[in-house]
Amino acid sequence: MLESGKEEAAPILVDQKLVPGQSSRFQKQIEFILEVDKLKHVLRQTILMDQSRRENSAEHSWHIALLIPVLAEYAKETDIDMFQVMKILVIHDLVEIDAGDTYCYDDKGREDQTQREAIAADRIFGLLPADQATEFRALWDEFEKRESPESRFANALDRVQPFLHNYFTNGQTWQANKINSRQVHERMRPVKDGAPDLWDYVNNLIENAVKKGILAE
Amino acid sequence: MLESGKEEAAPILVDQKLVPGQSSRFQKQIEFILEVDKLKHVLRQTILMDQSRRENSAEHSWHIALLIPVLAEYAKETDIDMFQVMKILVIHDLVEIDAGDTYCYDDKGREDQTQREAIAADRIFGLLPADQATEFRALWDEFEKRESPESRFANALDRVQPFLHNYFTNGQTWQANKINSRQVHERMRPVKDGAPDLWDYVNNLIENAVKKGILAE
């Protein structure tokens, strides 16, 4: 689902004759790489720190991947496989290429989100060779289920980054969408499960946002 | 160096009183996270696959991080620490926040690139607590030196992605900058050192690009 809502372009086809060994495996991998470029067109509600424009999901995915080495020490559980966390985060939003970014406080949009995203996952991961399609789908399922320590930390980072953007851009997105502090608090709960120190910080900022009048109580 | 060439905003300051335990370590980490958002404003020469606009360095960094699990099997050396590769790639372009993206065929711009980027690295990584500043700086140095197997694979991916963009957007960037096939071939050499199969593919595409008339011989 592109930013303009316009019809999506068909995937670019890779000429198998030009691929080393004319390998269909290699061909599929390149076609996947070309296709995922579309994530750069998926706009989120989050605005950039300088308030110049909305963020896209590729930028968001990069930012939270970078948060891993910065904030690893705050993960709730020790012995976490941080490479697994990173793989989860770089692929976790790919389904949005077809399903779009569903705003986290959009209750109506969220009703059929699961179904839309599952169909998207089938198509997008299905571009890869079968073993990698299975691996990537498992990473995405792991993220969604929030059962492993890795996915809990991944989810915490995925929630914290847009929250920081909202807070440090004076709550513009909260106000535009008439969001209150209870809703933000509820939305941030996975931070508690994945990174309790970050959760404490989030709570301090929510309280201060209400005090400053940039977030409704 | 922002897309418009305008003066950069001062870093956002984080209120230490709101940080858990009033920890200056935590404060620095959050200030770093807010500052690196600026990478989303650094525009590259590369254009997106749908040719709608130029790519920024945050999007590029995400794309090549995703290339790791897709193309890991083509790394020249085995027993590579792929988490290290990923950390290298998510931080490798941060210096561009101050130093800008230097176009790879811009010989004049490249003359003082090393110095500009070293100053940028000092400032940007220096926002972090000392131990992390040292760790991040070492990751960037490792990328630049291309001595470790990890950095060689990282460099291969960093070169392949924009090459694919150029090829699959009909060589627009090559033509606009009057680049010929010898220059592209030379620029792509690190792919040979990091991922020989990808190097074979690059060579096939260069040859075909010349044949199709989208790249000067």
C-alpha cells in the first residue's frame, strides 16, 4: 500500500539467464531484494524529529535495529540472541508493503489487520526460496506472538522509538488523533515485558507530557 | 548535512531528571537515539526502484541490513559473525549526518572525505557513553578498513544494493553522472573480495547494461 494509495507496481522480474549458474534460487533472492524496496513508500503516523515530514517503515526499521546495540543492556532477560532480535526487526514490517501501516490506535483498521497481514506475509516471504520463506515467516510470527525473550525485546524497541518521536515532537501525532495518556500507557505495555527500565522512562515521559499539556489525560 | 543544505538543528537535549535513576548514561543513550534520526535526511544519488525519488541513507542502511539474512550464503569466508556484519551496517553511514553522502564517483569530494568523516565520527559516536562510543567507533573503523571477513562482506552488500538500483532503474544515475562501465567495475571490486558469486552477477549485469545502452562502455 503506497503512500499515495495508488496501485502497486508489479514485482520487477530478474532475468535468469544473467544470474550465476542460471540459479532460480539466486533469481528469487534478487527479486525479493528488489520488491522489498517498496517498504520505503509505506508512511507511518510518526513524524521525524525535525517535524518536516512523516517517517516511512524502512526508516523506522533501521532506527529500531540501531537501538539494539544502544539499549541491549536494558533487555529484561539475559542471554538473549541479539542477532535474532535484529533479524526480527529488519523484517517485521515487510507485510506493510501489501497491508499498509495500521495506525496503532485505529481500532477499526486493526479488526482485519491480522488477516490482511497474513495474506501479505504469504506473498512477500513467498518470493524467497522455500527454506528462506519459511525462516522469514517464522521470524515474523515470532515477533507477532511475543513469546520468546527475543521477540519481547524486539517489541519493546518497536514501541519505544515512535513514542520518543511523539514525545519529542510535542505530541503532535497524539493531538491530531485525539489520543489520551491511558491509551498511550496501554499501547506501551510490551515495553514493560521486554525492557523494564525503558518502561520506567516511558511512564515518566507520559506523566510529563500530560503536565506539559501535550498529551490529554 | 541535510537534504536542503540548510544548517543542521542542534541536538535535542534529554531532561536528566526524567531518566530512570537520573542516569547520565541513559540520558546520553537517548540523546544519541534522537540525534541519529537525522540520517533520514541524508540523500544519496541512488533512486528508488519505482524511480519516484532519491533514497536516503537510513533507508539504504535498512535495505543492506536485510540483505544479510537473504545473501549470507554467498559470503566468501565461512564462520562469519553475521551479527557483527549487521551492527557494522546499521552504524556505517552515521558519519554522513555531518559529512554528507559523498557520491562514490565524485573524485573531488572524496579527497577530504576521510577527514570530514573522522570529525563526524568523533562528534556523533561521542554522544554515547564512553564504552559504547569506543565500540561504535571500532565498528565504523572496521567497515572502513575492510580487513576482517565481516567488514568485507559488509562492504560487498553496501556496494551491491545501489548497483542493483542503478541497473534496475535503467542506469539513470550512471547516465546523469556520465559514468562508464570501467568506473562501475572498479567501484564494485569490494564485492569480489566479500562475495564472489555476487561479483559474477554484477559483471553479467554490467556487460548487459552496456549491451542495452544504459551504461557507457
